[in-house]
Amino acid sequence: MGRDVSESCIDSLLTEMVSTYCNRFYANKPELAARRTEAIGYQVGHQLSERYTMERPCFSDHLEAIKFICKDFWFELFKKQIDNLKTNHRGTFVLQDNRFRWLTRMSIDQSPENGTSEELSIMADNKTMQSMHLYFPCGIIRGALSNLGIPCAVSADISNLPACSFVIRIKA
Amino acid sequence: SYISDPRQTIYIIEKGNAVLWGSEISPSPPVPTATGNNAHMMYVFNRNGVCLLYREWNRPLHTLNPQQDHKLMFGLLFSLKSLTAKMDPTNAEKGNLGIPQLPGQGCSFHSFRTNTYKLSFMETPSGIKFILVTNPRTGDLRETLKYIYNLYVEYVAKNPLYTPGTLIRCELFNTALDQYVRSIA
């Protein structure tokens, strides 16, 4: 018997997690807040990958493991697969999700009312806040791959909301 | 293109906005268009009277500055709700004024109409008030307001970048709202 969790609960919890680390625990220290949320993601990804690879044989190479992340793993987490996978065949992979679930409701008002320097700094803050929400999923990917024996670094690119690209660099 | 109104007022529809041209009888209601926005403006207040959103699509007449306008609107709603609850001839209880109830519960007004516009109102259990001002021929907008409340929940309440109680500045909400309001008959 499966156990369900309300998606709204997860969304709200993640929002609050990022907000708490950024605005309370590590206010004015965004690098530490980022590292902390990424570390939490790492633990989550580690455990989830254990769970979702229970029935499977080992992966033959890195590409197979990445494809698992793109298809089965992403489907378990987000009810959809990664839309586009690119690689340079030298250890770098770009996973593009055209409608990343945790970003679909995120938006700010792009039009500054009078273009004052205060407005522009608010816009810059907003951009930073948006990127803060991506450290957790980056950590999930890093933790999952690490559990499959693939140490790597993961970063995210949100130049085109709500599409989101995750860049995986496998450590040699 | 132009639409000729039997009350001898001619409107020229240009780029989706109705532009009044040569009116003999005043005030006469604007003819609703299918192309332009069918609503004049919208207000969203929270339970403390803070105006979270004011969106204007078609409002040629401004009598007050924005702060006065918002305060007047909030005060009006408060008085109207109080009046309609107190004047309810069917309710034996004293009534619990000021406590938000589910839309449809209790006794609350939901719209009023003049010869030039209709004002529709909905309050949610969380105290968020939605006010939509449209042309007077609009029907019952309670379902419309519920839909707009859903848009608010999805794109504002669940927006990680939005702080509750502050001005709503969410592009996704604005876009979805504009698009939806265009489709109101």
C-alpha cells in the first residue's frame, strides 16, 4: 500500500526551508545557506537513489546512470522525465527540464515601476532568491549519482524560466 | 471597426480599447467587446485592509488618488457586508460579523449594479477579498471570482518568492489574470 503526501505540503515545506536558511539561519551569508540546502539535497538524493534502484542491476557506465536519473528517477520525483539530455562525452552532461515542477509557480514582477536603483536591487535580490531554490535539487542529483558510485558537481541554470538546466560535471 | 449603439453613442474600437466618440446621452454604458478586456478594474484586499493588488484595464475616470480610492473601496465593502448581514430578515441569530466564512455561507452581499458598471465581490475564509468591476450586463460572477481565487492560490500563495501581506508582484499571476479576464462574457 503506497503512502501519499500532499504535493502542496512538499512545496510549502521546500519554500519554507529555503526561506529559513536564507533569511534566518544564514542571513547575509548566502554561500552558507546554499551549501546547507545543497547538503540536505545530497542526503535526500542519496536515500532516494537507494530506494529507486533496489530492483535493478548495476549500471554499466556513466551514461546509463545519467539516463536513469533522466528517466526513472526524475519520473519518481516529478512525474515526468527530463526533456533533453546533452553531453560532450567528456564527463559533462546537461539535463534540461522544460517545466521544472518546483519553479512553475515562481515569478516576480519584471517591470520596475520607475527604474530606481532600489527597484533594480530588488530585482537582483529576486534573481538570487530564485537561484537559491535550486541548490536543493542540485544536491538531490549529486547525492543520487554519488550513491551510484559517480562523484560529481551539479549546478543549475535558470536563464529561461520555467525551463531549467542541470549541469553535471563528473569528477575524473 | 465601429459598433453603433441605439442610444446614439458611437464607439470606435481601436486596438481592443473602446474609445468614446460623440455621445449625446450620458452616462451610457460601454458596449462590451469580445476583443478587449471585459472588465474595468480589480482589487484584492487582505483581512487587514491592505490592498494587495489593484489592476486596471479600462477606467477612464479617476476621482481620487490611489490610496484614497483603496481606502474608500475597503470601507465600502466593510459597510455593505455589515449592512446586508444586519438587515437579513431570515436569520434569527445575531450573526458573526467580521469572521470570514466560506463563499455562500452566512449572509454577505456579492454584487451591486449601477447603470454603468457592476461590482462583484467575494471573500475567502482566509479573509482575502476579491472585487471585480465589469460592465453592467455581466451575469453572476461568483464562479469567475472563485477561479480567480484559484489563480491567486497557485501563482501567489504558492509562489516561493511572495511574502504574504505584501503587494502582489507576480508576473505569472498578472498574465493568467489578464488572459482570463479577457474571456469573461
